[in-house]
Amino acid sequence: MTLSTRPDIPRGDRELSRGPARLGRLGPLLFLVHAGWMLPFAAAGTLIPAIMTEIDPDRKVALYGTLATTGSLASMIATIVIGTLSDRTRSRLGKRNPWIASGGVVLAIAATTMSFTSNFPLLVALWITFQVGLAVVLAPLFAVLPDRVAPSNLGKASAVIGFGQLVAQSLGSVVAGALITVPREGLRWLPWLIAVTTVLFVLLAPEQDNRNEPRETGSARALLRSFIPPRDRDFLLALIGRFLLLMSFMSVLLYQLFVLTDYIGIGVGEAGRVIATGGVVMAVSSGAATVLSGPLSDRLGRRKPIVITASLIFAAAETPLVLSHSLAAFYTFLGVGGFAYGIYIAVDQALLADVLPNGDDRAKDMGILNIANTGPQVLAPIVSGLVVTAVGYRSVFVIAIALALVSALVLLPLRRVR
């Protein structure tokens, strides 16, 4: 595999170079591979806190915050680095697939090893390895959309990806709820689903041999420059808006086990059953929103109003938790918030593809934009942990509402996206 870069090509030529008029076999495969990584990752969001509770019930929030923060910081850096390397890769198998297949195996081995230890420093090191492995999968995988999908199908493809993620995320909650009393079993086996689905994707959606593409040798300076986001107004607004909205959602979702046990006041066993039921609620609401929103955005030729609407619904979904310590408020958050998330994720990837300023840096730029996935995982445990310790869970929910509202305002000035 050789690392290299290409001369820039005009935006119009890049548009014409995208994939065929129909998704064809690529659509189901995008659904499969995105569902395949999301299910174990979503389940880990509940299983890891449960393991922290086993290790030290009194320090569980601090331990989880440390683990999540270090892993997510590693993921943020790795996403940009791997995205840059993927853009410059020349091989018989293409520039995305070699990375996608290898990352799944690395993270599965790391997760399985985690399930056998209670040594916290070792758990942190293995979780970092897991997150880096996931970045090796996702940085090139997110670039498949702008690489191989025609602009007229971006909304449909984004909906397919979003639906796969949402179904898997909801199933992940169900599975995690069932395994809440034996979290190590879930961590031991579930991540191998990522390895299997990434290998299947690479085998069934092969790339063309790109060794003959124009290239120049990459350099350390070019790699360092890749950490600087493009000086593009719409790109930066999309990045900030996505970060704020997912920060709003993750502030509650990543702490759902602790919200149920410490804020609502139920036991761990019952919390597992509630999380499983909530996963079904979220699957139904978000799935319905996803299958409608993506194709609708293609038909209307508009993305921005749909994403802004999702942000406002997010804020409404989190309001009942401020007003009540009840399970009804929690289920409302999952049902209404799931509907908003379904709307958002169906159109989000298409909106991100629309704001890319340079066709030769798609994986790197999509990697920077998708830091908005990992960034909230860094800050949400820190911010929520500090706020909970200082003034309680209700303030976390108020902050989450404010973040959702600000994210809607940030997206209003976008120019290239209607």
C-alpha cells in the first residue's frame, strides 16, 4: 500500500465522478455495515458503565468518565489521521476497503480482552485500542457516501445509513438491557459483529484498483496540516451544529443507566429492563422518522430545514426529564428524542457530503465532520459528571435543551445547503 495525494479537480468534475443513478447493491451493504458497527458500540454504552459499577460502585461515574474521555480523544485524533491516510492510499483493493476490513478485527480483539480484566489502567489502554480500531473503520467508511453515491441519491443513501444505525442502536439497547447483569459476556462477543460485517462489505462492495491514479509522495507536514479544518464557512457551521446537537443527545443517552438508578431511583436489574424496552420504543419512533425524512429531502431538494426541525424536537424531548423524576419522562425522551434523531440522522450524512469543499480530501474532511460523533463522547461524560456532582441531573437536562436550540441557530446561515 502506498501513501500519496492527488492534484485537486474541479467541483463539477467531482460531482460527475460520483456513483451510478441508483444505489443498487451498495444500499443494502451500507445498511449492513453501519448497523454492524453501531449495535455493539451502542450496547457498550451501557455495558461499560455496568462493568465500572462492578469494579467500584462508589467511583463508577468518575471511572466511566475517565475511560470514555481517553478513548474518545484517541478516536478523534485517529479519525483525522486515518482519513488523511485513506485519501492518499493507492492499492489493488482501492483506498477505503483495506482500512475498513482491518479496523474491525483490531477492535474486536481489544474488546474481547477487556472482558477478562478488572485492571483499570489496562481497561483504559484496551478501550483506546478499541476506539482507534473503530476510527480505522469509520474514517474511510463515511467517505464511501461522497465517493460512490450520485448527488441525487445522497438523501436516500443517508437514510439507508441512518436507518441501519438507528435499528442497530435500538437493538443494542435491548441486548445491553438483557446482558446488564453479565456485561462482560456482551463485551466479549458483540464486537465481532463489526469484524464480520466490515469484511462482508469489503468482499461484496469492492473498490477499483487505484494504483495508477496520479500521486505524489505524502509527507509528515501534509499529515499535520490534515488536523486543520478547511477554511470554509459552511463546513465549519455544519461541524459546530452537529457537535452541539449530538452533545445534547449524548449528555443524556450515555448516562441512561445512571439516570435510571440515581435520578429516577430504580435498581440495576429493573434499569436493564427499562433500557431494553426503551430500545424498542426508540427503534419504532426513529425508524419511522428515518424512512420518511431521507427520501423527502431528495424530493424537496432541501436538507437544512429538516435538520433544524430535528434540533427543535430534541429540545422538546428533553424537557419532561427536567420536570419529572418518572419513568414516563424517560420513555418520552426516548420516544420523542428517537423520532428527532431519526429525522436528523436520515439527512445528516447527505448534508455533510454537500458541504465538503474538496473532493480529494473526502475521508479526511468527513473524518473531521464526524468528530462531532466522538467529540460529545469526550465532553459529555466530563461535563455531565461535573454538573451532576455539583448541582444534580436536572441541570444536565437543562444544558442539553440549550445545546439543541443553539445547534438549530448555528445551521441557519448555511449557504451551500438549502
